Amino acid sequence: MPLRVMMLCAAVLGLSAGSVAFAAAPAPALDYNFFKTRVQPIFLKKREGHARCVVCHGGDNNALHLAQHPASGCWSEEDNKNNFAAVSALVNASDPANSRLLIHPLAPEAGGDLFHSGGRQFASKDDPDWKTLAQFAGVK
């Protein structure tokens, strides 16, 4: 095999291996304890003029499937893990600022979706709870 062809093959294989290694790089891990202590309480919080997030999202009727909130006031560890998985699925690891978790409940004039049947939970990105969600998602 001519040297030129061998060098071309080696270069292609090297580039392919590099892109496979790059594609396999894990996304930053979301913090389960931060979720339990700081994010999950946001879904239970009463906001003036709005229902609590868990009222509409406690069940399987939309993209964010939170566990039903028990009468005891505390989710079980299994529910916590299921909630974490559901919320994590709404985080865009490659572009956290454009995660559905952040955009969907945000007012359109602040960069949110045009429609959210639960109303605009966050009028702006300055809302402390929105900032907590953004921190969880990995927005810098």
C-alpha cells in the first residue's frame, strides 16, 4: 500500500477516534442533593396568582411528571428519585440555558415559551427560584 494512502487512512482513523472520544464525554452530572433540598421545594411553593407546580405536574398528564404530593407533606425517597429523573430529562446538558425546565415556565418577554397552561411562574430570570433552577441545570 502506498505511503500516502496509509497516512490518509491513519489520519481518518485518528479523527474518527477523537470524535468518538469527544461524543462519549459525559455531560456534567446534576446534583441529586441540591435537587432534593433546593429545587424540589420550588414545585411545592405557592405563588400569588398561580397554582403550585405539583398541582398540575403531579401525575402523567404532561412533560414534567412529578409524583403526587402525599398528604404527609413529604415525598418518599423513591418519589424523590423519580422526580429527579423527570426534572433531569428537561435539562439540556449541551445548552443548559435553553433547557425546557427553564424556558417553559418563564414569561415570553423574559425569553420563555409562548404558552404554559400553568401561567408564568417566573416573570423574569431575576426570580430567585428561577435562578435556583438555572443553577441546578448548570447555567453559568
